[in-house]
Amino acid sequence: MADWLAHERVTEEHVRTLLTTYNVSPAQLLDTFRQYRLIAEAATFADFANAGDHELRLWTSHTEGKRWFSRQLRDFRKKNPDRPVEERQWTKQYLTFLKEGERFYREYIQKVNRACGGIPELEAIAHASTEEDFGESQSTSTPTITREAAVASCHRIVIYLGDLARYRASDKLDRKPDFGPAVGWYGLAASIMPSSGLGHHQLAVVRLEDQNHLQGIYHFYRSIAVPQPHPHGKPNLGKEFDKTNAAWDRGELIQKGPPNDPDASKRMLVGWFVRFHSMCYKGEVFRGHAELEREVLSQLSNVIKQRPLEPTLQRMLLTNMAAQWVAGEDYQSRAKLLISMGATLTSAKEDSENVRLHQSFFYYFQFNIKTFTTLLQLFYDDLRNLLVNLDDQDIELAAKLTPLGRRLLPSLRIYSNWLVAALTFVKGLFNEATVGASVQLFWYTYARVIDLIAQAFPIWDLEDVDEVEYLLEEDVDTRDFTPVYDGKTRMKWINKQTGEKKPCCTDKNVVRLSPDEEMLHRVKGFLADGLDLASSDEEMPIAMRGVRIFFEHEDNIEPLVVKPVEHKPPPPKEKPKPVSYAAAAANGHAKLARPLPAQRKASASKPQSRDAQLSRMVDDLVDDDDGNNPVTPPQQHASNPAVVTNGEVPHVLQDQAMHDLTKAMKNVATRPDVTVTPPAARPAGNMARPFAGQHERMQSVSKLWDNGQGPASSFPNNLPAGTPFGSPMVGVRGHSRGNSASSNRSRNSLNGPDPWASDSAPRTLPDSVVPQTVYGNYSSLDQTGMGSPLLFGAGGGPWSTGTRRGGYRNVSPPNGQGG
């Protein structure tokens, strides 16, 4: 091993010497790099415990070589614009350098994959072929490589491959520069190691090459809100917001298109969304905040109702969540630092940077609440309209899923996870002067939606739905995404029987259920979260009586939309033990208390017998002794312009909705003030994007197999109450439902076509398919009470819609610029 290491050092120095030597020939440099790669590979496998150091030194030499070829080509183009033949020769030599580096790194990954016995994260995405498809490669005597070391190595190499593809497009070495392969490699890196922000940071760099501000901001946030954030993520995010503000001043932020362009409404929405985020990021009170916020929500509501918006919608939602989380984490980190340096609580609160972060946090928090409320109201209106117009309400559950409902369900599930993770804030700010009205409207709307879902999709019918034993697209996309990750979310992504992580829906050997069954699984998971909150022993703004969910007071229960079906139960053999509806829903015991159902229409998608269906219960939603904590809950682009120019707001924000809320609140005594303190420390967690950029990922990953838990919070949880970072919600006052009839602790409560496809056959991905991867005044924030670091105390904070790109083509374009 010592000989290989010494040889590696000598060759590395020789390469660097050539790169600084005047008039060195490209052919000589290419030949030296070929030798250096082989020697570095042998040294790496001989000392794989330090593979990162060897790989970094080799890659540093590659970046220096890239700069040499790029500088030579740029200088030649500038000095000799009339010598195209020689220019093509320089271009060909530069391309050769990049292609040979790419080929070397692809073969290197194959060898690492074999040496460790296979990397499921890599093979599942690339759909690896058999050993014969790898082609001949240099035999290497390798020691046993651990899986963890191999995954880390492959993650680094995939990033290098993405950089090589990006250099090729940035320097316009092809007739049609293409960033698609780079996007594919970076997306693969984010999938292999979702806890690292490196892949997302590089994706942001590529997207900004195309002036795609939304995706640039999104990926920068994703590179920060992970357990292993990119060190340059925050400064680069700030620079990008400066660029978006400059683009707005030049009138270039909202992209222009033909007058009748069907994508006009989507471009308008994206432009206003980016503008809103750039203004909120400043953390300054600005005129027109409320009008700008309403404009974005109004356009979002109209576009969603008219056309699919994935994956743009999911990028927007995750950007909202990450922006709030980053601002909150920065606030508490700075406040804690100032206090550790001897600053008083008052001076820390009045620090100019903390004032900016505090204002920014509240902007983003309120926008999250209002966005979630808008989506809920859209879902409620759509489902209720369907139900009241049904002649026969006893129909198959899948028939109650409208196109709009199917589009909204993945986003609602993500926001449901966010609600669980941010529950301390969403409860604690109920009576806060600035955002309290928005929070109250949210809880009122949320209770109505959960109640309507419980009527339309009875839990005893949802028990017939097969369990989805793999992660759906939105689950895969939010692995290790800290703002939505806490203990309950983590348990949703683990198979309770085996204790292992569920496979991804894109994995090679996963056989998927029908689209209808997957959608019903989403319904069941969303309903389970709502029932868990409504029946919680903690104080909650929503509650449950029997099978009805309501906001604050039983007088707010609305008339039934779905008329109960009359059943004729057989004489009971033995009186069953009374169970509450929430416990039945959570533990899969609904069949113990359900009446004998009337004969239902046969299901075309469920050929099994009803007895067989009933045998698959949701026993693994929660352990039997934890009925209030379910842990296993369980995409399309714009067409018609919907530009709102008159300031119309979505239904959820109209006066009627607020009137309903005001009427509901009159039934409840005024809640006492709530002292807000930060959430308890919770683990950070699991981010990838299997369904965004799938085509682009194919361009890169398909060539791979041929030859051509989160960090612990930084805030201690054992600090005494009353300290700047003490235990959360200590001393919080509010109503208690311990003795009410609706309380889970009361004895009385114990008595009481998806656009994807239309068939129901199981779906599996064949081996040949590779998955691809402003206006008014808003200046009333209370700087006296809410600016305190108490709000962020002991808590811990723990994709691409562009045109389809062609990948590498196995043909040689003119002028000798081979693919």
C-alpha cells in the first residue's frame, strides 16, 4: 500500500507541474491524466478507509485540468475568431478530457458497488443490469468495503459526474448545450444521500444557469434544511434573493410569453411567488404585504382549480416550510449566541439582525398557515360539491376522489406532516395579535375538512384498503427534510413489522398498488392525523364527539352531508367492549363496533372477497396501547390562463369564511393569553425527488451501468422553565376538555381516475425503465412580546418543470464534437 501511495503523490505533483508549464501539449496532458487516474484508483482501494482524501485530491486535479482546457479554448476563441478548424480541435480535446473523466468515474462506481456487495440506493435508482452489462474493467485487488463507506464514496463521485456534465454545457462544447445530464447526476446524489445538502446545492447552481429563480431558491433552501447542510447554502441564497429583486426592478422576474400561452397563468403565479419570498426574506415591514400575499394565494387557488400544477406546487410548499424553519433556526441561534456573550434578554431581542429574522419568521409562518388553509378549503368545496350531488352515496370510495382532490392529496399529506412538526407554534399563536386570526381560521377549516372526510370515507370502509408498504412520491421527496420530520413522521416511513425503512416507490422490485388504492391510502393517513389531533389528551382547538369533529365547541358541528346508511345488524352474541371512534380509527378496531354493512356494489378494482379484504386491517396504524398516536398514515402543468387582476381572493380568505369563523368563535369564551415558548427538541430527519426531473436523470443514470437520523437539536431540553431557552409551553393557559363529553378521557365518549392511470392492476417498473429522476400596510407585528427569544427557546429545528431536455446522444454531431 505504501508504494501505491507514494506513486500517487509523485504522479499528482507531475500533473500539477504540467498544468503550470508553458506550451505543454494537450495530448501530453491527456496521457498524464490517464495514468494518474489508474494510479489514484489503485491507491484508493488499497487505503479505502481514507477514500475521501484520495478522491478529493484526484478531483482537485480534474478541476485544475478543466480550468486549463477552458482557459486555452477561451483565449483561442478570443484571439483567433477566424480559425474554426483549430477551434474545433481545441474543443474536441477539451471534450475528450471531460469524457475520459466521466468514463473513469462511472467505472469506479461500478467497482465500488461490486466491492461492497451492492448499494441498494444506487442500484434501485439506476436499475442496475447484470454483471455482463458492466463490460470489462481493470481488475483491482480490493479489501472488504463497508456499505456506509461505499455509499459515501459513490455520493461524492456522482457529484463529480454532475460537475463534469455541467462544465460541458457551461463552456458550450456541444452544438446544443444541455444541462440535463448534470441535473440527472445531482438528483441521483440527493436520492442516494438525502441527509446531505450537496446535491441540492449543485442543482440550484444549474437551475440559475437557466435563470429559473423558483427552482434555484427551492434547491438552496433544500441544501440548508437537512441534517448535513451545505456550508455555502445560506450566503448563496441571500445572493439569489438580491438577484430576484434586481430582476423585478428591471421587469424581468415574471417571464413573458405569447398572448395565448396556456402556461401564462403558471408563469404569473411563479413570478409573484418569488417576489413575495424575496420581500419576506428581507425581514422588513413593507407596504403592500397583505395585498401581495392575497395576490399569490388567489392565483394559486385559481391555477390549481383549472389544471395540474405538480411538481411546481410541491416546490412552492416545501419552499414555504423551509423558509420558516431557516428563519426560526437563525433567530434562536443568534439569540443564544448573544446571551452566551453576556447580552441581556432585552438587548438580544432588540438586536437588528434578530429583529429582521423575527419579522421574516412571522411572514413565512402566516403564509404557511394561509396556504394550508387555501388548500383545505379547495378540497372541502370540491368534495362537498360531489357528495351533495350524488344520487347514491353508498358508492365505491375511489369514486369520491375527484381530479382536483387527487391533485391536492399529496400536498395535504406533506402539510399534515408539517402541522405535526410545527404543532407548538400553530397552537401557541392561536391568540397572537398579528397572526392569531389566520391561525383560528385554519383550525376552523381543518376541523370541517376532517369531519367531511370522516363522513365520506368511513374508517370501517378505509380498513378495506390495502396497506402501502412503500414510500409514495411525496414521502420519498421529503426524506430528511427537517421542517416536516419528527418522531411521528419517522415512524410513518418504517415498516412496523420488520422495523426497517420502507422501500421507495421507484425501487426496482417494488410492485405498486393501483392509483386508486394509493390515493385512498393518502386519505386514510390524512384522516388518521386529524383524528389523532382531535382526540389528543393535550389541549387542542379541535375536538371530537362520537364520529364528528368540530372546532372549539360542539355547537359548531355542521349538519351531516352524507346521510347515514341504514343497516340491519344481527343479534349481538356478546356485547363488545365500548371503544371510542378515534381509538377504532387508530387501532384498526372499527370492525368491532361497526354495524353490518348493506350489500355494496362489486368493485372492479378489488376482485378479492370481502372477507379477505376485511382481514387486512390497519392494526399497524398505532400500537394498541397508543391509540392517540397513529404512526403509519396511512402529480401535471397549467393550461388555461387564470391571471387575477382585480385582487380577487380565494374562497378561504373571503369575508364569508371569516364571518363563519366569527360566528363560531362567539360560542366560546375568550381564550386566555397564551405564553409561547419553543418546541421541544426533536430529531431531524429524512429528501429526494423521484418524480421531478425523471427524464433528465435517465440521461445520466442510464449510462452508469455500461462502459461507453437526523442530528440532535442544538438546544438542550433540560433547561429550567423561565430561562430564555427553557422548556416549551410552560405555563401555557387554555381550556381543558378533560371533563367534557367530547374528551377522549371522558366516559361519555366511550358510548358514544387518478390522471396517472385508470386500471387497478398492480404496477411495477420494468427493468428497462429508469425513473427520472405591493400594497396596504402590514406593520403591526408586536415587537414587545413576540420578539423574545422565548418563542424559539428550547426547541430544535430539529423540484424541474422546464422543457424536456435531450440527454447524451450516441451519435457524433458535426465538427467532430462527439456525444
